[in-house]
Amino acid sequence: MNKFVLLALGLFFLAGSVSAYQITIDAPETLAVGKPLIVTGTTNFGIGTPIDVDLYYQLTTSTEVGRKIAYVQSDKTFRVVFDTTNLKKGLYKVEVPVNGLGDSVTMRLVQLIDRSDDISLSSPSTQNFNTKIYVAGTIKGDENSGVQIEVTDPDGNRIMGPQYISTNYLGYFSVEVPVAQTGVYDVSFTDAKGFIGTRSVSVTGTGVTTVPTITGSVTTGSDVLSAHARASRDTPAYFEVKAGSNRVNVYTSSQTDWVMEYIDDRGTLHTVNDYGVLNPEEIDVQGKGTPIFFKVYPYKYSDSGVVFLYAENAQSVSVSPTVPAVFGGGTAGSQTPSVTQRSPFPVMLGAVALLCSIFLKKLAL
């Protein structure tokens, strides 16, 4: 009888240790359609543990509209970002589909607000190339105030803004933006209430339309360097940024949902995937006088193309000819990323099996 009691107690304490795991997520209560929905979380699961995060549309029933996997970082946090560009307004739910985790908070409600009707453009959506585009219109409720405008070119490079433009007593604004090539330009608008939306302006004619096909380092401005390479999910692009001792702003091109990974000076792997298709992925990195290596690939397996990596205040940006050592290759950089993708669940199951085996052997004696 004592052996059975001991077995029951052992399994009870093991079950108690498993149920001690917790997850808490957080998300904004309201968000404008088109802005990235950032879901953050904390947990006491092990580093590298995969966490599923689901996004549902709440009407009469819950309909799944997105799912992403986050990995627990070294500080016990995780984060995923959902692109809300094509979602309709209404009530949504973000949830980590787990049960029996004690005091965990695994669900949040988010109200998506569509403010697209707050902006009305009077300038044409298609314009002939003449080295500039004209953007004009009215903002509802912003009479004698202003609007913040940001413009990206067809390659995803920011060519203006964010810049504050005043509005008159009718809420009217206008601005001319210098451009260097034909293609589709994205214009984003934000006011004091938050993000309003994005409009596209198509520039046609005889402008410069060629896209560079060589790889390597190229200067795009006095303080901005860039390099580019073809990337797919199976064959990512690798870049080396020499940052000196300044703080460096690094960002990708847009038009594709890129994922950017980098290794910091402590050997920790960071993954950035915040803005989906419309906006570039971006990160600020403090330079330590040593090269910083980046890995860029599309979020979708079906996507591929040329990705540009831009860096402001960097000494140089170049395409790595081989996979850097920090990402498992053989070029410069010897640190091994501290983040692993190992889940504690197989370990716990193994512990249960081992404990049961030991007690069953004792019972058989």
C-alpha cells in the first residue's frame, strides 16, 4: 500500500510542476485598420519554446483569420504581429490555445476601427512622371490642424517623412513630393487621433524604371547605405552591417512581407516581423564597433524576390557571400545564437515515463 501512495504522491507533484507553467498575453484594446496588431506575451516556458497565437473575427461565432508562431526569447517574452491591412472593422480576439495553465491570461479582445472615410484625396491616383507627385485632399475633423504624411517609393524606400503638413479651415492639405522613377508610391496618413490609412499613387511615363540586379554595397543618400540580394524562404539573403559606435537604423524594402533576423553583440537572436507587405521591417541597433549580421527571408513560402537592406549612420552595408558563422555558416563571426527552439514538453513527458517506470519496477519486486 505504501508503494501505491508513493507512486500517487510522485505523480501529483509532477503534475503540480507542469501546471505551474504560465502565459500572459497583451494587445491593444482598439486599433485602426491597416496598423500592425502587435501581440506581446510573457511566460515561464523555456527559451525557444514555440507559442501559437491565433487571431479570430468575433461576430456571432469566432472565425479564424490568422495564426502565427512565436518563440520564447531569453528574457521570457514573445511577440507576434498580424497585418490588419485587408481586415474589416469589428471585434477580434487574439488567443493562445492552451488550457490548464493556472492564472494565465491567454485571450484579449481587440476592436479594429476603420478610419479610411476620414480622408478624401482630390489629387489623381495616376499621374504622369515629371520628377514629382502631387498629393492633396481633406482630413475630416482636422480643420486648422494638420496631418502627418509618409511616402515610400516602389522599392520600399522612404523618400519623405514622417512630415507634418498643415490643414486649412476646411481641413484641406497639399504637398509635392520629389520622385525619381515611375511605379506605385504608398502615401500614409496619421493625425492626432492615430493612423488613418494608406493611399497609392501610380506614376507612369518615361521615368527611370530599372531595378539594379547586381549585389553589393551602394550609397542611396548621404547617410543611408543599402545592399540587395534575391531571397526566398529556402535561400535567405545574408547581410553584413558595419556600425561603428553610432546607433544604426536598419530597415528592409517593402512590397513583400519580409522577416529580418539579426544577432546582437551578446550573441542573442532577434526576429523582426512587424509590418507585413505595405511597410518595411525596421530595427534600431546600437553599434559596438563590430559587424552585425542580418538574415532576411519572406514570411510566406510562396514568396521570393529581391530584398533591399538599408542602414542609416552605418559605415558600410554589404551582401555576405556565404552564410555567416552566427547563422551556422563559415564566414566571420564566431558567436552561436543563445536562442534555441527546444520545447520543454518532450522533456516533461520523458520525466513522467521514467518516473512511472521506476515505480512499476519497485511494485513488481
